[in-house]
Amino acid sequence: MADRKTLQANEISGHTGEGPGYGMQRNYEVCKLIDTTTCIGCKACEVACVEWNDMPFQPTTFDNTYQTMPKTHWNFWNLIKFNEHQNPDGTIQWLMRKDQCMHCSDPGCLAACPSDGAIVKYSNGIVDFNQENCIGCEYCVSGCPFDIPRFNPMTKKVYKCTLCSDRVGQGLEPACIKACPTGCLKFGSKEDMKFIANERATQLKENFGFQNAGVYDPSSVGGTHVIYVLHDATDPERYGGLPKNPTIPWSYTVWKWLFKPVLGTFAVFGFLGVLAHYVTVGPRAAQPEPPKAGPPLKDSLGNPSAGGPSAGGPSAGGPSAGGPSAGGSQNG
Amino acid sequence: MASGAIDRFDNEARQKFESIGHTTVYRGELFRHPVYTRVLHWTVALFFFLALLSGFALYLPALFHWLTPMFGGGPLTRILHPYFGVGFVVVFSLQILNWLHLMLWTPADSRWMRNIGKLFSGEEKVDPPDTGFFNAGQKAEFWVIVLAGIFFVITGIVMWAGAQTFGGSAVAISYLLHDLSAIVIVGTITIHIYLSTIGEPGTLHGMIRGAVTEAWAWTFHPAWYKQVTGRDPVKACEEAQREIESSR
């Protein structure tokens, strides 16, 4: 993407107007729109994801649903979650939700990551993992409110959906979008997708009787670059555990903004503290200390020392008058 | 029963290590730490600093590029850090057994703690006469490390096994407690290193050569001095003072 942008011809000699292709570059925030109301659960997006990203075969678990596997996997980033929801009136809704990375504007994984350059948020909103910089600490796993990053125990790296940053960088849509046969998946600018999503939600309310239909774009993580149209936006949990109010764990805030500066400061000030003690109070040596060059002439206030006047001879004792014997007598 | 087994184990270990290394005690010195204790102490110190530096690398992103190369890069730092912790815990557990009966808190220690300000300010040059082999500050440090170590182990296991085993929130809380333990232990160790090196000169010899001067003993651990020599620490100090004066 960077190459295309820097090699974009802005001006051309002897050429009127803008250079060819000027303004064609995507430099706005992108967004994937998933309309759960038109998903038919065909899993074409799952296949396209595995194909495009060249993933190895992943054995699955059969648990009496149509769902390919219980959870996403390090080599299976795109999973349609099938849920049977019973309405209060006894009718059943068969809900299908494509589960993948939400590409938050305020990504918990990125906040938690200690490794330089392992997690990147691009200006177009895509949150991407750079496995070459990943150290496998899995901080991102517990930092993600959507339970998305997956650890590969073989490579000791964490993987997740890239929103096909490689394709998007070349002006293409993500692989899942290309494969979707119903148009339930759409891709474009965040603004456009929000507009379409709201239009669809209004349509669902007015024409189909879904009074609570709405758009899922949680502001608690600053909005996401994958948004859903839901039949009932008041209860996203029913769509296979989509959190109503996703948040980065509070402990991460304490950890990142309180503990980290505190330990750094503590270490520095602890060091300065003992240094200050050494300089001001000084070390406590074994008694009696060997006599110094002579008795002190002045005490710290500038008065002549008690041992001073008689200090013709060096017999007046330790560094402070009567120091050792005073200590001794207190001791006895 | 159990304490008997621990004593037997410790005595055996001390004898075995004494046959490997040895401690030379010169005239005017007292035997303080056997070879076994010294080996344990410095092995603990080694694992402590390996764990501390690798931990700092992961803890403070500002130090990531400074400290990870020491351990062979980021991924290896992350892999090694828990093993350093395991090494620390195993060796320090032996040290707990080795020192347990010396570290039990006594009324004299409470008195020492109330008196700590005068020692800190340098007002009193000599420790209280009932200060034994370890003073209350050393005992407090020991138990702080034990406590922090317990936190390190529990939270470390949770973080090592990961969110799949213990759940995301348990892991998130563990990061906090792990770091809290680190904050406490870093402060403790700063004071420990200061006092044992430049703060109270002569102390380091006890842990390197195993012997300390008698003057050091009657100054910092008078009750221990009395116990091993049978002489009165105050009188011994005054005698040494007179000797210095008469020699001048």
C-alpha cells in the first residue's frame, strides 16, 4: 500500500489536470458490513478465507450443529456461528453470524501487546498481527473483548483475521466478501457501510416487523471496522456470544497506565533513595571505626566541635566526638 | 517430625557442600555463612536477576529493545522468563528450608523494628544488644520475598497456562498481581543490595567468603556475637576502642 501511495503520480509534465489514477487510492477507513438477516449459512466465506490465506487443513469437531467447529482456530479465522434462539412467543429463530476479528478502533490486543511492532493498526482501520515480531506472550488473547486472537503452539505465534490487508492494500475486497453469494457481506468505507447498515435496519423495522433491529458498532471500543446488522440489536449475546458492551478488561488500564509507570518510577527512585541515604546519612560502619586523620574541627552547624579545642592530640576519639563510646553506652 | 527431616536434609547438604568448597576464618573473624548457604544465595540471586531483567523486557515496552537481545530476542525472552522463575522458586525454596529457624520472628525483632528510625538516621551506630544472627529487617525482607514468591508462582502458573485454561479475566488479574509482586520485590532488593554492600561495609564478605570480622559481628549482630564467642559485645567494642587509642 505504501508503495502505491508513494509512487502515485501527483503531477505530470506537459499534462493538464491531475495525473491518471489520482484519487483512486483507498485512504479512508474501510469497513466490512455483515447483514445477519440475509446470511444463509453457506460457509462460502469460511472456504474463501481458508483458500486465500493458504491455511492447512483443520480437523473439526462435530457437536450436532451446522457450525464448522466450536471456536475459531489459529488457522481458521472466519467461522459462522449457528444459534437457535427461542423467542418469548415460542417461535424459533435460526441465527447465523460470521465471527471474526472486529478490527476495533481502540484495539485491546494492541494495548496489551508488549512487543514492538507485533500488532499494527493501519490508518484505514485494519488491525493486523506481524508474526515476525510476535513473541507469543498471549497478552493479546486476554486483552481482546471478542476472544479472537488464537495461539499456535507449534510456531508460538498468535494469528487472527487480517481483514485481508494484503488484498485491501491492492484495492481488492477481502476474500470473504468476494465469495458471499447473497450480498450479506459488503465492503467499503466506514461511512458508506454505516449508511447501508442503517438503511437496512430501518427496512427491517418498517417492513419486516423486527422492532429492535439495529446496527452493531460498539462505541465502547471506539467503534469497529466490522459492523453487523442484527434482528435484535438489544441482545447481541444471542448471536453466539457477541458482547453487548465489549470492553478492554479494567485491569489492563490499571496495568498499563498505573503499574507500568509506577514500577519504572519505583525502580529509579528506589535507586536514588538509597543513594541519597548514602550521601546524607552515610554508611554505618563496624564499631569502633579506625580513627580518621584527626578530630572534626566543626560540626555540621559550623560551631566549633566539642572535641575541637582540646584536639591538639589525636586522642579525642572517632569522627564525631565520643561517637563510639556513646553508642556503646546506649548499648549497655 | 517434619522439622527433624528438614534439619537432617539441611545438615547433609551443608556437609556435602563443605566438602566441595571451604570457608577460611582468619584471626579476628567469625564463621558466618557455610558454603551451602552461599551457593544457594548466589544461585537465587542469579535466577532473580535473570527473571527480573527478562521480566522488565516484557513489562516495560521502553526497555523491550534494550533487554530482549540479552536473552536471544523477544520470543526466546518470553520462553525463558517462566523457567527463570521456576529456577528462582526451586532454589529459594531450599533457602527457606535452610534459614527457616533463623527467620522466625521474636519479641526482640518487634523491638528492633520500633528502633529502626535511629539506625536509619545513623543516630545509633550499633544495633540493639538483643539482635541475633538475622535482624528484624533481614527477617522482614525474607518473608516479603516468600510472600511475593507465592504470588509470583500462583499468578505465573495462571499466565503460563494461559487464557484457554484459566479464562481471560484470571489471566488479566494475574498480570496485575505479578507486577505488584515485582514492584514490592524490586524495592526490597534495592534496600538489600544497598545495605549489604556500601550501606553497612563488611557485610558482603559474609556472603562471599563466609566469614565476617568480630567488629562487624558485635556492631550489627551483638546477640549472635555473644552466642558464638561468649564475650560481651559492648565490652569487646570498648576494649577495641582502647586498643586503638593506646596504639596511637
